[in-house]
Amino acid sequence: MPRGENLRVAICSVGSELVMGHVADSNAAWLARRVAETDGSVSAMLVVGDDRDRLVEALRWLAERCDVLVVGGGLGPTFDDLTRDAVADFAGVGLERHDELVVHLERVYERLGRTMPVEALRQADVPATAEVHTPRGTAAGFSLDAACGGDVVRVHVLPGVPWEYRELAERVVLPEVVRLSGGSVRITRTLRVTGLGESGVGEALRPVVDRVSEARNRPEAPEHWVELGLLANEDEVLVRLSVTGPDPETARNRAEPLLREAAELLGEAVTSVDDRRLEEEVGQLIVSSDVSVATVETFTGGRLAATLSSVSSASAHLRGGYVVRTPAMRRDILGDAGRMSPEAGAAGRQTAEALSRAVQRRAGADFAIAVVGVGDDCEPTRHLPAGTATSGVARPDGSVHVEERILPAADREMRRAQGVAFALGSLRGQLAAWRSQASAGS
């Protein structure tokens, strides 16, 4: 088995429920991310149904393309749990019953106050040459070496229950991958960006992109150890810096200057760093500022309020929300302010400002955020093309901050998601500015 930075890891997930799309394969995605942090590389991923022959065929195909093979799922007690049998076939060995696993199963069922069915003992059967790992549930994982085409492949077999899978991967698989890949680690830092498309983000980051590219053939340069990538989602662009180092601290130190530079180049378009989502960033600002918020939205259909209320710490600060779908309801909310110019209509700066003021007053909130737009069910006007979104943030001092943006998505659902991200970004900016002004005045 080769060692060093070219260590290849393959992942096989077993279960007909995965193949049929009834359950998402979250285990493989999680493990792939963790393998990337070890500086190993995932060479292939397969999902296979509960069929013994097909699983053996899949294991042989994967073994030709990897040094370490991780198999997850199919270790339960029922007739369709066939992974242990297929792995034994693949390795050319039989199954052996382990007395310590029988005792473990008996104790589990005793604690549950249940009689152990005979079928449960299948979970005590393991391929003859395998090393058994202490189970956290009822199914034990195991590891073995298997010959394949003149090479030896290291095979790790894990239970499919996510918490069992991940615990055993952390305890057994990942430390071995780190050791075999040369002991280096890789960390990923992420900037979340809204308001700019993928090409706009790339253009803004041109100085960083050029420097990383130039350093590819210069190992002495700090940027040599950095990979830069962009991932466009429906409502944001992720900027990912993957950095390799001999240890986590060195990798973090290599990442930090580039992360700061990228954040400065992107400015206010950066909504959060790493795993914190935009709504969590806004929620933290709401809580730390101890302010109340209300919402009013037209084409986003209540998603803005739902997104804010999903942040548990901030939900108590949310006074309420309005979803406006008709001119009559808009006039009812606006009251006397509803006598706007005919050109204002359902969208535009005047409407966003008036709605945010009206809802702020009705809800008795410190801040109110309105997001209106020209959606698929609203005809474009002479002044506002399709896809135009406008936000209005009413502040405690009586002012309203208004922003306007063209949302690039053609799909209705994606445009709604972009509208929510746009509104949250506007609210975030005003909350941050309010806190800054309060700090300066104290």
C-alpha cells in the first residue's frame, strides 16, 4: 500500500434505501470532507443496494482504484443486511462468530428488557481475518487487509447509523488515513458571500487567485499550500480556502492572511465565515443588540420570517411578520401611507420604505425589514425589470435604509431564496451599523 500524499480513499455506501433515494447518503459526504482534511484524496464513491453479488462486484471495482476502502451500512441482523457476507466473499475468507460480540448483544438486549431474537446473532459474525472494533450500538465494525490484483487494500467496514459510523471513523479510520498519507492535515476556511455572482466574486478575488496560481511551483511560498475554490449555491457563493500543513496550527496560520485579504477584497458582500450561515449571523446581531424585529414580504412568501425564526436564540426577538399578496392587503397595512404614486405598485423603493415603516409601527418593533420585488407572478413595470428586489430597513431612529438589486436566478424558487438572502444581508448591515453607532456614542 503506497504511503504519502497520493493515498487514495474510496467510499462505498450500502443500502437499497440509498439507491432508491428514500434516504440521503450523508455519511459518505461527511467522510469525504474529513478525508480531505487529512490530505488523503477520495478516488471514488459508490452507492450499492442490498444485493450480495453486486456488492462484491462493487468492492472489487473500488479496490482497483484505492488504497483504503471504507464500507458503510448493511451490518444489521435482518436478511437483507449482507455487507459482512459480501466483504468475506471479496476477501476470500469465511465468517467466524465472536463470543465477545455475543456477550455484548446479550447485554444490550438485557438492558432493553427484551428477549434477543436469534437473528440478532448475525451481528456477531465477522470475516475470519478481520480486526473487530468495540461496537457503540449492536453492530460491530471491523477492518481487514484484502488482496486485489497483486496489491493489498485496507478495508474498514462501519455500521450505517450516522452516529456509529462517524464515531468509528473518527476513532479508527481517520487516524490511519492521517498516518498513511504522511501525517499532514488539511483545513478548509469558508467565506459566505451574497450580492455577487460567481464571476463577480472571482473578479474581486483576482489578486489572491493570481498569487495562489503563481505559487503552485514554488514550495517555499506560503500560498503553495493553498487551494482556492468557489461554489455557487442558490442564494450565496462560498469561497473556500483549503490549506495543507504538517499540523492543524500550521495550516491555520497559512490560511489566516489569505482569508483576511479575501474578506477585505469582498467587503460587505461577506456575510459570515466558515460554517455560520447568514441567518445565524443576523440572529447573533439581533440578540447581542437586544432589539426586536418585524418582517413584511411580498414575493418571498413568508420565507424571510421563517428563516429568521429558525435561529432559536433570535426567535424570541421576532415580533411577527406579514406576507402581502394583494393590493388590498398592502393598502390595509399602509393605511394613510397607502396613498402613494400609481407608479409605486407592489415593488420599488417607495413601497419598501412605506411597508417597513408601517410594520415597524404596527408591531412595535425596533427594526422592520421589508422585501418586495418583481416576481414571476408580477408583471415587470417600465421602471423595474423582472427579478428586481428592493429591501427597506426601518431603524429605531426613524430612518429607513433602502437597497435595490437584480436577482439573477430565472427559477422562481431560487429567486425567492436569493430574495431572502438579499433581505437578510440588508438587515445585517443596518444592525451592524446601529451597534457601531451605539458603541461610538457610549
